[in-house]
Amino acid sequence: MSRRNRATLSAWQKHLFDELRSLAREHPSDVRIVEQPRLDSDGDATLRLRLHTADFPHRPGGLELGDDEEFIVKIRPSLFAPPSAEVDHTRFLGFPHVLQGQRLCIYLDPSREWRPSSGMAGFLSRLWDWLTDAAAGAFDPSTAMYHAVGGVLHHADDTPTIVVREPGPPKRQQIARLIARSPHRYDLTYSTDRDGHRTPVFVLASDLPFGAASTFALFMTLLDDPHLHRAEGRPPEVSPQSPAFLTSLLASALRNPDGTEQYFVLAVPHPAGGPHHLLGGRLPATTADALRRLAKKHGTAITLDPAIINADIPIEWCNMSDERQEVTTRRDDNRPVNAFQGRTVHIWGCGGLGSWLAEFIARAGASTITVCDPGTITGGLLVRQNYTEADIGQTKADALATRLRAIRDDLTVTVAEGSVPDPAVSLSADLIIDATVSHSITTYLDTLAGEDRTALIAQVATDARTGSLGIANICAPDAPCTPSELDDQAGRSVVADGALELYHPLWEEAAEGDELTPTRGCSVPTFHGSAADLAAVAATLVNMIGLHLQQTETPVSGTHLIALPHAPAGPRHHFRPAASDSRE
């Protein structure tokens, strides 16, 4: 490396290169620097490195390695981005975790996996492990994120995210519609009775191991030859597809308004089988208008030689939010809240606990939520309840219903008038949560509990003094005791137990200072506690209730007591089964 070149490297690049030179001196038979680093236009220091790979065990299906393999290593100028490794040949083309046919996916999530403190030794160790697994065939192609499209595509900054929730595409070529939900979100639907931007959905016959290109001309060429830079002697794997795609594109552009961009969606087959990988692209409005003029003049079935397309026309790739059930695993999979999926839930009381409970249950996948609370929102409630400045003056139930509907499109939310919903509707629900701390509603629930019901009843509350304790009385459909009886049993047991002194205030009358008057005068006393306290208590109680909902065969009744980490000393969780359910 020349003195001039070295002087332009960042301090971080110099540091890593010095480490690499030391490693090469210590392990000359394994590591060799074959080309000194040079700065490219992005400020990356690019060098060539040769590793001895003859001793890597090879198994059928694994990557074929030579005795030595040469890699192009790029060292970024900042410690926040890890070095990268790629090759300048196509022998690795189509192998899982090889992007654009030449770039090795060493770090799937650099923010978690790249440790700058480990330096170049850490990077080489990751590269060594990658090669070991690749040669041994240890990569699962079905889980390789970009295996179908050869890597991460360029995403234009001003393109919307395309949301896909419907299964499909059901046909090889199909016209879908993009519904603009906002400037930054479009929804894809195959429904023919919806307005929206006509968008061709085209199923490719082959994967795209080199990616899908960033220009329209190269993309059209790749449609007919996805392995454009194939190894010598490798025949094309698919028949030409560009004419059919272009016909579909022209037909859509012709029916979309002048001056608008033209979107399209590609369904790319995955080499390991299973659902197609979806790509969403957009052509600029000027290009879309040119396509419209072509279609008006020559029809949509014209033959267009990709070689005559302006090489500078870009494809603006969009972010895809692919939420199809066949490709998506919920992030709360195998958690207690899974029990809420598809459930019908009633939430009575939309205050400190109820407003947070409702949101967590909505996000957990409940199909229908009925909220009930005639109280009006005031500014002081925003300290601890799940509302905003824009909600002040509305009833809690109405404001919360609006929030829940904004969280999920497929959630049905109803607002019950009065203090409680119609009893016939409540009895047929899967779950009733009473978060009112109302004695009259407890009396009403006692009557309801004795009826023929499918609903699990859960009464929840927190302590008045700190808002850091929580209680959930769970009354199963076949429970012999009423909610109030369950609470009395738990109270006698807990108050008599010195080890549970932390929870005694849940059954004691509020002492002076336990409640506060938020404004001078005759305002109703309220509880202490922050939004962080109440949300944390509500979240914990949601999980406890979810565990009981999962008990489909023999649901257990009982009382959960929970305490947040900053509550006074005592057990963080205690469960007392109902007397008839106890095994003692």
C-alpha cells in the first residue's frame, strides 16, 4: 500500500488493516493479503484476501470450494458498518446466502452480530464459520431471506410500502389493484370491484439469482435470461417472458390516468419451493405515459426489443410488507397472548387498566372487541391512561374504539351504550374483562356468572397507592363460585399470610394519601400511578388471562397477584386457585 493511499484511509480502516496484516503474519499458510487496499468512490477500502480452504469438510449439497479461495474485502470508513466479503466469479451463483451471485451474507443482522471490539479477527472468524457451514451444506435454503431474488434490492426513498395480505397470486398473469391508504402505504388486492391503480402481477418461471436490476432495460433482459452472467456453457433455464409481461404492463398503463406512475408486482419462485417471493416495482410517470402512448398507437400486443429501451429509465423498487399467512410467523407466536387470536372479548371500564388491556388484546389478534365506559376524557387522565390530547371531551369508549380500529384493519370494534352491554351478548363472548372497580358491576357480574355462559370472566384492578400491583380474579365458565366469592376467598387467604403482605392493600380500605384529588374542589378522588406503571400491570395481567384462555379442556379459576419490579419487597407473582380447584 502506498504512503499516499494509506494517508487517505480513515483511522478505523487503518486500524483494521493493521490487524489484518498482523493476522497474515501470524498465520501465513491460512491468510494472505494479495492486493493492498484502495479507496473507492464510496470511501470503502477494498483489498483482496486469499484464504486456504482445502481442509474444509465437504458434504453433498455443500458449496464446492477450491484449495484456496480469493475474496474481495471492503472495509467501511466507520466502525458502525462491518467489513464485507464478495467474489469476482459466478461459481457460488444460486447458493443460499450468496447475494447478487457474488456477495456473501456474513452478517444477517449487523446491529446484533457485528462487534467492532472484535475487529478484523472477529470478521475473519465469521467468514471462516460461513465457509465451514456452506461447504458442509448446513444452510437451509427455505429460510434464506433473499434466496429467490439474489439479494437486497435498491429501494427508492419516495416509494410507498406495498402491503400484501391476500393469498396469491392465483394466476400466472393477473391484474390487481393498489389502493392508496396514505402517501406512504398502498394495499394490494385482487378484488375486481375495488377502485385503485391497475397493477399487473406476473409470476416468473425462474428465480432471479442476480437480482432484478435497477433499470427497465436490464430488467426486461433478465426476464428472458435470469442467469444473464451464467457460467460458460450453461443453457437458459426459461423461455422468454418479456413479451407477456410487457403486454400486461401496457394494458394496465392504458387504463391508469395520464401522469401517474405504473406499478407492477413480480412473484418470484423460491428455489426451495413454497410460496413465491413478491417484489413491487414502479416506473416513473414519464415512462408510464410513454407506455400509454405506445398502447394507444400500436395496441398492447406489440413486440418491443429490450435493446431499444432507454438504458437510463430506472425501476423504483418499493418496500414490500408481505403479511400473507403462508409466509408470515407472528412475532408473538407461542406466547400466552396467542390465546386471544380470533376471540370475542368484552372490556368493561376503559380507564387506567382497561384502556391498555384493550390495545394489547387488539394487537394479540382478537377478532371482536366490545368496549364499554360512558366516562369522559379529561386532560389529567393522559398521565396514566391510553389516550391523547385529541381525545379530550370524547367518551372513553368512543375514543378507545377509534384507536383500536386504527391498530388493525380486520378488527371489529363495537361500543356498548350505558354501564354494561346487553347480557345475552356478554354471555356468548369468549371473555369478559371487568376493569371498572365498581361494586354495582361486581353484583351484576355475580348474577351473570350463574347463567349458562361460554365467557371466561376476569376482574382486574391495581392498588390505589402506587399503581404497581395488579390482581386478576379469573372465573371459568363452570366455576361454582361467583366473582365476588372468589375475591373474598382470595382476600381472606392473602391477608392472613404474612409472606404476602405486599398485596394486603388490595383488600384494605384506602388510607389517607392513597388517593389524590387532581384538581381543587369536589373532583372525584383518583388513584396514583403513571402510564408506565399501568401499562406494565395491564400487560402482565393480559398474559395471565391468556394462560387461562389456553386451558380449553379444564379451565382453572383463581386469583393472580402481580407486582412490578419497583414495588415494595415481596413475591412478584402469586396464584391462588379457587377453593374448589385447589389440590391441597
